[in-house]
Amino acid sequence: MSFANQPSPNDVGVAVVGAGYWGPNLIRNFLASDHMWLWSVCDLDVDRARRVLGRHTSVHVTNDLDDILGDPRIEAVAIATPARTHYGIARACLEAGKHVLVEKPLALSSSDADRLVALAAERGLTLMCDHTYCYTPAVNWIRSETARGTLGRIQYIDSVRINLGIIQPDADVFWDLLPHDLSILDSILPAGIEPTAVSALGVDPVGAGRACVGYVTMMLPGAGIAHVHVSWLSPVKIRTTIIGGSHRYVVWDDVNPAQRLSIYERGVDVSTFSAPDDQREMMVQYRTGDMMAPALGEHEALGEVARHFTECIRTGRAPLTDGRSGVRILRILEAVDQSIAEHGALVPLNERARRDVAAEVLT
Ligand SMILES: NC(=O)c1ccc[n+]([C@@H]2O[C@H](COP(=O)([O-])OP(=O)(O)OC[C@H]3O[C@@H](n4cnc5c(N)ncnc54)[C@H](O)[C@@H]3O)[C@@H](O)[C@H]2O)c1
């Protein structure tokens, strides 16, 4: 670690826009980064930004985005403002030639997100989504094991993300919490495996004017299924995901730092065979092996986000959570909205699935 009070030549000069609840976490990690130099923080509320930085700082504070867009020392901008502003700010930054890190969700529609992806590609700039959970040691472990095939075929994913949460003024519980689970799913499923259809139901039992409790079911290729329960109305905080693989089961309990991951060598094998009377017989075998808890290094995911963002900027490599992953997540969120409007109808997610459902309806 260097303690110079000047940027080194290879540092990525950055600015953060938005210093509310989440922005300070980015600011803290950028200030601690060995590869970044934080030049500026922009917030409509400059006093808030000043309070976040404290008195002993040389980081510039502004409420004018143009100060950042016109500063040649700033190569990259992290956007932690409310979701409705992401598209406009990200677009302005890309047009000014800045690399961009955007908080979830990337935009309010997949078509706007698509435009950002195209603009970044046209300008040769990095566009990355801060899907923070994808950079945790637990998700890194699960991703590498699913890629190596050690869990076997993914049969189901069951996720619960509930607590007494802040009822957001401009988003329902799906748009607030579901992006986390969708980005985790997007990052751990083996390449080419994506949800094919989604069904969702939500309720607003407290009169908040938006869904506060919701259930989302997604069909996965190969007879798999994923289910996510999100809620702002739970007295207890639960962040648990169970991944059922044909070889192993994984239980990820994110609120249990002593043992976040448990891997079970357990499962059910079913085989069928022909009986002498020409009937099909079924044999069920239960595997009841060991449970092991992998040793995960502890690191703050946002530190890894900062490191990966700078690496992608310097190498031109596509980020793990690039703009395209943001688009995929928005397509599912849009399908969730459609399903809710159609009282839980199963909404196909890609062209082929749409054709299959249409064919099923016709036959
Ligand atoms: N990655 C995560 O785990 C995570 C966690 C929480 C929030 N978030 C995301 O972070 C973003 C911000 O959420 P928050 O809870 O910090 O919101 P917030 O309302 O607490 O803070 C937003 C800040 O942006 C400022 N702002 C609004 N419009 C602006 C503009 N046009 N220019 C400059 N500043 C502007 C506001 O003054 C405020 O200080 C959201 O997209 C949210 O989804 C991500």
C-alpha cells in the first residue's frame, strides 16, 4: 500500500455522484484503493457530500455534474444516485468519454440500458454495474464451483431476502431487492443458462402504495426452477439461498459470518427400469454424505468492485457484471412487472421461450 498524497501515474482518476446512503461506501473504498484517485464528489446536497468526506480532505465537492464531465483528470465516474437518474447521468458521462460504474438497477428500462451498452461499446469505454454481491467470497466460490461442474446440474435455486426494510419512495420491493438475487443468479449460472420464463405475485398489506412482499418464480433450462422471496415486512433478517445441484446441495446463509457456506454431499437419485410385466419401475436412492464448510477469505465486496473496475478500465476486459448483465436483469424485472399486471401469469423471457409458449397455446 502506498501513502503518497499525490496520484501515481497509473491511478484511475474517479468521481462519485451521489453521497446518500450507498455513495459513502463507494467513497470509502475508492479512498482506500491502491489503484484509484478520488478527485471529486458530486451531490445535489453539497453539505451532505462535505459531511461524508469530513474536514480533512482535498477531494473537491460540487453539485454540478458539468464540473466532473469537464475535468480531464477524471477518467471514471461511479453513480450512486436514485435509479430514475441513472440513465441520464450515465449517458452524459459516457458522452464525455468517462468510464462508468452504475448502481443497481442500471436504468429504469432494458431499452435505456441497451442504449448505454451500445454507447459504451461505440466509445470503447467500460460500463460496469455495481452488482455488489457478485464480488463476495461466497458468490465467487459458488460461481467457480458451478463453472467446474462440481455441483452437477442445477435443479433448483431457492432464495429468501427479507427484513424490516426501508419502504422506498420510488420503487417496489421487487425493484429494490430482486436485482441482488437476479445478479447473483446471472453470475453463478453456467454460461448460456438463463431463466426462460417468470411468474410473480406481490402484495401491499400496509397501504404503502407499492408491493412490499413478493414471490418470484423463474423457469430454468433443463427442468430447473428458481424462486425468490423478497420482503420489507419481516421482523427478522434472512438472507439465505439454497442451490440444489444433482451432485451437491449448497446452503448460503449470508447473515452467518461464522459459516456462510455449507456444502452437503447429499441428494436423491432416481432411476427407472423395465419390470418383467412391461411396467416401468422406479428406484429412489438417497445419498446422505458429509457436510463441509469451505474456508472463505473475508474481504469487503466493494473493495473488489473497485479493483475489478480499474482492472477492466486498464485492460479493456469486459467486467464480470458488465452492462449486458444489467440489461438481462432489467428484462427479468420488466417481465416481473408484466406478470404481476397479469395476476401471476408465466411470462416468457427470450425469443425462443416466447415462441415455445405461443406454440403451446396454439396446440
Ligand atoms: N449495491 C448495493 O448493495 C446497494 C445498496 C443500497 C443502494 N444501492 C443503490 O444505490 C443507489 C442510491 O441509493 P441510496 O440508498 O444511496 O439513495 P439516497 O437517496 O440515500 O442517496 C442518493 C443521493 O443522490 C443525490 N442525488 C440525487 N439526484 C442527484 C443528481 N442528479 N446529481 C447528483 N446527486 C444526486 C441525493 O442528494 C442523495 O444524496 C440506488 O440506485 C440504489 O439502488 C445499491
